[in-house]
Amino acid sequence: MRRALSLLLLATAVVGCQSKTPEPAKVPLGQAPAAAPATGDDLTGPVLEQLNAPPYIYLRIKTSKGEVWAAVPGAKIENGAVVTVFNPMLMTKFESKSLKRTFDEVYFGTLAPASAEAGGPAGKSPAGAPQPPAQVAVGKVEKATGADARTVAELWAEKASLVGKTVSIRGTVVKYNEGVMGKNWIHLQDGSGDAKQGTNDITVTSLDGAARGETITIKGTVRTNRDFGAGYSYAIIVEDAKVVRK
């Protein structure tokens, strides 16, 4: 009887353990999927094929990670030229209406300055090494003025109460992607917030242009928990912003 009872208890324990399946890992809002390269993880390699679709040119590039498609602002490039795509932003199942083609994966980014020059190895310095853009140094940026003005850190801290409201933020552009999903994507920092927690950076969408390294003021609408598909979800984002330079 004792042996039968022991076997019964053992069987019950095994079934109990097997019934507890681990939950899938959750990707925090505001982070791109693992397949998307982080800032500075540039794509370099020779151009194997190109498709012109103004204002973009689509390049099939042979990189160290395999062949990839990248979309960059139109430039004169020869097949075989080595290019470097900076700040690549991965989009999955992206449909190009002008090409009437859907790309399983395509990286939107910008070329190194030398990549658009005719002659010579594109994307290379005279010594033959890819030249990444200088990292943007962000000091303490003076806060915007007005009742709706916030620092980046304040925006993160007050996000729950600011949903749907207009805010003004003054900061330095540390990353810029043009014309993705019909919008320009700006990352602003102003020296406030915690880099480890990600509260030192805010993503902004706008129809206005910007340049890495310049200090601007944006005025737009706060949204939270925004999912644009392709793995791009944001805990907080400022949308439809106007860019002011002063």
C-alpha cells in the first residue's frame, strides 16, 4: 500500500511539472525586435543589385550577415561598389507601391557621404575603411519655454497624464530616418533622463526634416503604447510634430 501511494504521489508531481509551460519572453515597448540592428550597427558590403524607385533606391547588399535589401535616398551607385548604410531601421513585409513589390525585410537608412560620389570605392575613406558618422554628443540642452514645455525626462515621468496633449521639447537630434511609412523619424535627447532605463531619449514623427547633431524644438501630440507593426512599438512617442529652429 505504501509503495502504491508513493508511486501515485510521484506521478502527480510529474504531471504537475509538465503542465507548467514557460511563458514566451515579452519584448518591452519601445524596443525593436532582435532582428533590427541598434543604432551604430551599420550595414556594409558590395552592391549586387539596385532598383530605382524615387525618392528611394533599393540596394541588394552582400554583408557579413548575408544578403540584405536596403532603401536609401536616391544616389548614383554602381553595382559592385562598396557602400555603408547608417542607422538601418528594419521593416518587415514592406510594400513598395512604385515597385509593386513586397519585401520580406528591408532596412531604411542613409548612405555614407562618400557612397553617393561617382568614382572611387563608395562608402570608403581613402584608406579603405568605412567612415561612420561621428557620434552625437549631447550636453545639457536648455528647456523649451511655455506651459506645454517638458524635458525628455519629464515627458517620460508624466506620460500617463499627457496622453493626447501637446508638448514642446527642445533637444539634440541623435538619430534621423527620413520618409519611413510617410514620416520622418527623429530621436531627441536633452541631457535629462536615465540612459539605462531609456528615459533619456524620445522618438518623434514629423513631416518636417531635421539633421543629426542639430538642436531643435518640436511641438507635437503625446501618444502611448503605439504599435506601428514590423515590431516597432513605443511606450511613448510624440506624433505629428512641427520642427522649430531658434
